Amino acid sequence: MTEILWLLIVIGGPILIAVLLAYAMLNRRKRSTGEAAAQRSATRQLYEEKEGPSPLDKAVKSDEPRETPATRSFRAEQARADAEEELEEGLEDTFPASDPVSATSTTTTGAPKQRRNGQ
């Protein structure tokens, strides 16, 4: 039984490879001049057809901003990159200083608290 299996593999394998190569060579042949001209003509005709704006064009040119998860993720990534860039720029500008640059502001806004008389 194993001898028959090996015989099929040894003889059938090269035959199968030869058939596949022949099939690939026949399908990948160079087109004739007439076939190439017909393809160019059909392609040109498709490009010249005027059908109006495509649905993709309508979506791109719409007045409503599209907020997709990918857009939100991209904007968040840009914000993180901008914050990191500002911090890096601040570090470079104040390099020889003794205090490092803070990424957050520690000042409070508003009028100072008024002191009571006598204190």
C-alpha cells in the first residue's frame, strides 16, 4: 500500500506541477494588439462616462462633519503628540535651568482672597 502511495507522489507530483505551470503560462500570455486596444477603449469609455457625483463624493462633500471612531482616535492621538511636542520644546528651551518643566499648570485663576482686618 505504501509503495503505491509513493509511486503516485513520485510520478503524480511532477505531472501536477507541469500542468499547473502550463495553465499559468497560458493564462498569463501577452494580449494581442486587438485585445489591448479593446481594453484601452473600454477603459477610456468608462472614465469618460458622466454619471454625476458618486455616493463617495456626496459623503465627502456633505456639510455634516462625520465623527467616526477612527476620527476620534486620530484626533486624540494628535492631541497627545502636540502635548508631548510642547513639553519637549519647553524642556529644550529651559535645559540648563534647575527646575524641570511641568506638563500641567499649577496656578489658579481668579481674584486673590481678601484678608480680614487685623490678620
